Amino acid sequence: YIHMISLKTSVLIAASLELGAILGGAGEGNCKNIYEFGRNLGIAFQIQDDYLDAFGNPDKFGKQVGGDIMANKKTFLLIHAMDVATDKQKAELKYLMQENTNNKLEKILYIFKECQVDSWADELKENYYSKALYHLEEAAVVSSRKASLKQLADFLMLRQH
């Protein structure tokens, strides 16, 4: 899953930032740090996006929560739940992913919470966010010139939509 989103969202952010660094005349080390900042930020962003799809507040999220679950997408939340779930929970998840019962979303979210998928996802997001900030800090640029990138990172991680 991490590899897949690395090839998608995070590579787009990373390459865009690195291109800006190259055009701005940054050296190889700074370009690498800016790329790694973007790559890790992109992974954290995608984790946050999947988290909000399952656990977000619908009023703030701006769309119906649980769209990925109802579409039977194999998100990292489901993958992790299947890794840590009991045999009974795994069987229930497999059944629910094949059916479209009235309370499918509620049942799956209940299993996710029993498996602590929500706190695991938040921890994973924070891990990648910390890596991103580490690489931003490592870029040999005056802190004031990195402030807008830090603001962008904060916005992406604190968003509720």
C-alpha cells in the first residue's frame, strides 16, 4: 500500500517540489531533502485522506464518510485490520466486503475501532509527517524561506476535509 501511494500522490508532490528546488538553483543535497520532504508529506497526506474517508466528520469532510468502504476498496485501513483482526473479525470483514447490507459501514467501522485501526493510522501518518519535517529542516536554507512549505504541511495534516 505504501509503495502504491508512493508512486501516486507522494511522487507528484515530491517531484513538483524538487523541480522548484532545481529551478531555484538548489544543490543536490537540498534537492534530495526537498524531494524526501514531499514524498513523506504525500504519504502522510494519503493516509490522512483514507483516514478521513472512514472516520472523518461528514459535516467537515464535505462528502459522505465511508465511500471507500462502500466501494469495497482495499485501503490500508482494511489491510491493517485484516492483519491484526481475530479470525472471527476477519471472516466478518470478508463477508461484509462482499455484501452491501444496510449497516455494512457501521459494522466495518466497529471492527476497525476494535482493531484500533484509527489510532494506528494516526500514528502512521504522524511518523511520515515527522520524516517530512525532518527533511525540510535538513535543507540548508534559511528557516524563513521554508516557512511556506511548513505551513502547507501543517494545513495538509490538520485538514478535516
